Amino acid sequence: MPLSPATKRVLRREGPAALNGVLAAGLAVAATEFTAAFVRREAAPLVTVGQSVIDRTPQDVKQWAVREFGTDDKLVLRIGVGVVLLIFAAVIGILARRWLWTGLVGVGLLGVLTVAAAVSRPADRNTDVIPALVGAIVGAAALTALTRPDLVRLRRTAPRPGPEPASAPATAHPTGADVPIDPDSPAPPENADTAPAQAPIPNRRTLLLGAVGTAALLAGLGRWLQNVRFDVG
């Protein structure tokens, strides 16, 4: 089914901001996986949050999941948690593009939830909150870095109110009459040293590729370290 023009406009306008939020969440999750390799595998927020959701799922829903998915019921529930996280991250990215502080508040809220999930586990340890805290810090930093170029670009392209145009000044004519200056005549060149210098805007493609590569590297390295440190085999 083809998308309507209005939907396409919304995707073009909000899609990059939503992608910023998803990438920031991906970097945060990758950082928690890497940090959990130095704490313990059970401290990874993907494990603590997923297990907390499973523990608090109503019994009727659990029985339905067992009937429909068999032994994969917990996996399906965790995938559902991941989908909700992606949607929330996309909303955070869209809000941050308008007001950065709202996106940072959203990241902080996710951090609080992951910390609460870590400390609510029956066999929790004091160090289990470390991956969640690291993830919140990395997520906030990543969201800021990915969103700031858009904010700078919007600030530079926004129309600025200027003074009302004044009447054309007059110059002395050889005959003694005042003749107005032609507004279309070329203006004298301004001194380049007096023009305010503007910092270059980081290339968006470079930022996105860097975020994806860093997330993949941290997640892969974190999983490998967890297998090396915690697998008996």
C-alpha cells in the first residue's frame, strides 16, 4: 500500500530524529553489555529488565504465551520488551530534536527503570546497578552528540527578525539636489575579519556510521567477554 504524501512528509521530517533516538538506545545497550562483562552476566539490563517484566506478567498472559509459543514464551516476551524500548527511544529522539532536555529526561527515566529492575531481583548484588548507570550516561551523551548538529542547523536556518528597512539615504548632487542612493547598486565589500565565524556542522552520515560501528563493536566485544569469563566450558 503506497504511503500518502502527508505520511511521507512526516517520515522525512521526523525519521532522522527517531533514528537518533534508536541509535542512542543501541549505544546505551551495547555499553551495558560491555560493562556487564566486568560485573556479571545477570547484571546486564537486557536480562534484568526482561526478567522483571516476566515476573510481573499476569499469570493468564504467561499461560497464553506458553500455549502459543511453547518453550519460546520468554523469548517472545523479551522481544516484546525490545520493541517497546525501540518505540520509546524513537519518541525520545523526536522530542530531543525540538527540546534536547526532554530527550535527556527520557534517557534518565529509562536509567531509573533499569536500576530499579537490577535492585529488584531476588539475588541482586550492589554492583548490578553499574551497567545500568553506564548505559544511562552513554545514552545521554550519544543522544546529545547525534541531536546537536540538527539543533545547530535549525538554529542557523531559522528566520531572524531584523530592523525595519529605512528609507534610502540621500547623496549630494553636483546641482545641489539630494538624490537617493540606488538600492540595487553593489554594496562595498565587508571586512572578512569582522564577520562572525561559525563552527562547522558535523557530517550526519559520519556520525551515524560511527554510532552503528561503535554499538556493534561494544555489543560484540561485551558478549565475547561474557562468554569467556562466565561460561564454564
